[in-house]
Amino acid sequence: SEYTSAPSMDLLLSATKHVLPDHASSIQEPTNTAPAAPPSSPPKKKAPPMSQDQVAYLRNWIIEHASNPYPTPEEKDVMIEFLGIERKRLDSWLVRNRRALLGGDREI
């Protein structure tokens, strides 16, 4: 079977006007104006990489707590204050590095 292209918008509009003559006045011709773009937000600034001291602190914490490498909310508060980073960044780092530092075959 041979592929046929989709009908043009003009053809569809003219067919609709013939099928629904009572509503023909409400059918608008297509316009070439694109919808207004939403206001652009400033690009997100990427946080600078953690310092070697920050990374060393977190690696040591994970290794020292290998039997339960999940800090409590209170421990996270202390880490955030000491390291000067945001909670989301701490949480992301812990998720990525627990497996890398302790091995992926751990049962949780």
C-alpha cells in the first residue's frame, strides 16, 4: 500500500464548513502567530565542585558508618552547617557515593 500524506489544514477547514454550515462562522482560519513564550527564568547556576576537604569529610563519615551509612536528620543538619552546603546537595552526594564507596551488593 502506498502512503498518502495527511490532508492540508485548508482542506480540513473547507470540509468542516460544508459538514457543519451552522457553525461555519465560529471556525477561525489558522494564523501563523506562535503562542507567547513563557517568561524565561535566569539559567540555573551550577554549584562549584565540593572541596577536597568536604569530600574527604563525607567519605570518612560513610566509611566510619559503613554498617548504617544513613545519617539521621540531626546528623545531616550538623554536616550541612559544618560543610556549608545545601541539604539537597548532601542527600544527592550520599546517594551517589554510598554505593561507590561501600560496594553495590549490600542489602538494605
